[in-house]
Amino acid sequence: AFVVTDNCIKCKYTDCVEVCPVDCFHEGPNFLAIDPDECIDCTLCEPECPAKAIYPEDDVPAGQEAFVALNAELAKGWPVLTERKDAPADAAEWDGKPGKLPLLQR
Ligand code: SF4
Ligand code: F3S
């Protein structure tokens, strides 16, 4: 499955959801998670993310391995999002800031 990683937190651009053919993006307050049981590895979402936050689970950046299990866990409790919506007003300020995991809201 593909995995949403750290840089999505507080950026949440949502461009990714529009291209997913199986609607496996789930929306939380400041992050999106992919349901690994639904993802068919089509690769379409990866280049759509302006924050470059999406990776194949076998290729997540070093130190971000926890996001594999986190996507699975969070996707179970959050509703599906299929239409792009406005990013947070301060998304650009957070884009590229490392170590945002402590800021993840559930
Ligand atoms: Fe959806 Fe394809 Fe991305 Fe998986 S790889 S989350 S199926 S767009
Ligand atoms: Fe997050 Fe990128 Fe989608 S910032 S909401 S994974 S477009």
C-alpha cells in the first residue's frame, strides 16, 4: 500500500484524494491516512501531493516507518474524503518542516 507521511501534517492539501480510484483516503483534523486494505498500489496519488508526503510502504523515508502502521490505524477511525478541499491557511508555512508527528491531531 501507499502511505501518507509526516509532511502531510498541517499541510493537508488534499489533491491526492481526487485521483484515487478506490477512495481509500480518510480525513482527520490535520492529516490524511490511506487505508492499506483498500489501496491497490496504482501510484496515481504519489505525484499529486504538493508536499511530497506520499510513498510506497517499502520506501518511506528513514525515520518515518511508524507512519505505515499509523495510516492503517487512523484510516479505520476517520471518514473517507473524495473531493479536494481548501488546505489550511498556513499550509505553506508548515510545508517542509520536519518532525510534525507530535502535532498530529486525532
Ligand atoms: Fe489510492 Fe492508488 Fe494512492 Fe493507493 S496508490 S492510495 S489506490 S491513488
Ligand atoms: Fe496530505 Fe499531500 Fe494529500 S499534503 S492531504 S498527502 S496532497
